[in-house]
Amino acid sequence: MAILVPALLPLAVALLGVPTGSPHGTALALAQPPRQHYSVSVDIGKPAPAIALPPIEGDDKTLPLVVIDAGHGGHDPGALGDKVEEKTLTLALAKALRDELLASGRVRVALTRSDDRFLILEERFGIARRLGADLFLSIHADAAGNPAASGATIYTLSETASDREAARLAARENRSDIINGVDLGRQGGDVGAILIDLSQRDAMRSSADFARLLVREAHDDFAFRPTPHRLAGLIVLKAPDMPSALIEAGYISNAGDASFLASREGQRRFARGVRKAVVVHFARLNARR
């Protein structure tokens, strides 16, 4: 019996007919090595405080707010071109767009980052939500193995991704959060999930409308891919209560696109094309009210 594996002892006791209360049963039970329990303690520290909100530029508080997100930054360079990193290019494009929008006098503007810093994806649209943005635009530059690939693309959230994300948002949202003016804390769990879903679907429709506007209004200012509007479940687009779009301004892996977007003239034309779409977007919204 000394060679019995501990895990087989209960079976041996049953087969030998040894009562569990007998001295033999006790001896068999004691043959099992004592179980040892281990615990590991990890100090995870205190939760990091929310990052500071960027300033809003524009004096008229009645104007709609556009939050512009320059993709990548800090230790994340993004795509690498021949002579430029995506993080540098997106910041230059974001600043050019900010200046163009402010000059229009039609909107207020905030940048998620105005220098070379890293932000996680949730922080990017989180900043826009905390500021109460009316439109969120994330600026990127694409890359491909084929150096001939060129042109801008605009991404908005897909219907399928929204359905899955709505459930996650409903479970994750703090019950005191407010979505489109409705206090979820006063609603039941199912009602809260429905409100988030409806809100996000409305934001998705508005996002898709803006994407079509951008292609129409900016085609004279910069080139688009043959099928410029794409749908994707990108995390940075998953705010449930504001229109959002990610603009791949061109291919950093394409010499022509990279040269255009790195130039002052290219950045000015990019900003002008997006500005025209933004102005029409909000003019349409005002006309519906």
C-alpha cells in the first residue's frame, strides 16, 4: 500500500472494504500527503488618475465641438515611411485641420494630443466623450506591402461590431453615466442596454453620413481609394453617443502620398477638404432641428 498514488487511495479503500472509520482506514487516509496552499501577492498600486483634458479652442460655446485625434504617438510610432513616422505625420495633419476649422468660425476644436505622447485607444475617444464632442475624427496614415497602393480611406463603425459592443458597454457603463441626456442609473439593466444600442446606432448613421460627405466634398483636394468608405470594428470608433470616423489620409508606404502629406501644401489641402465636409455636416444637422 505504500506505493499507492494519493489520488487513488479513496478507490483502494472502497475496493478493500476498509471502513473509513477503522484504524486501517485512518492509516490509509494519513498516507496522503498533506495538501499545501500557496498564495501570491502582487502590488498593483493605486488606479491611475484620469488624464487631464485638453483645452477647447474657440470662444463661442454655442458652436459644435470637433475633437481631432492624431493617431499613435510617444513610444508608438505607427507606420514607418521612407523619411517620416506616422505619429509625426498625423500630428501635423491634426494641427492643420484644427487651424482650418477654427478659421472657418463654424466650430470649436480640441486635440487629444498636441505633442508626441502616447494615449491608449479608450483614452482617445474617452477625451472626446468627457468634453461632450459633437464629432470625433481620428487621423492616421495607412501602409501596405504594395508600394503602389495609394489614396485616402475613411472608416466608420460596422453594424456587427456595434451589436457586440452595445452589450459590453451596457455591462461596463457606470450606472450613473449619462448617454444622450438619459441617466442610465435610473433605468433597469435591459433598458440601459437598449438605450446604449439605440444611441450607438444613431451615431453610426451620422458617422456614415459624414463619411459620404467627406468623399464628396474633398475629392478635389486629395485623392481617395477606389472604395473609400469602409466599415470596421475599430476600438477608437466605439463611443456610443457621438459620430466618429477614422481617416487614413493616404499611404505612408507610397512615395507620392507620403510626400504630399508631409508637405505644407498637402496638409493644407487635406485640412481644407475635411473642413468642407465638417461644415456641411453641421449645417445639415442644424437644418433638421
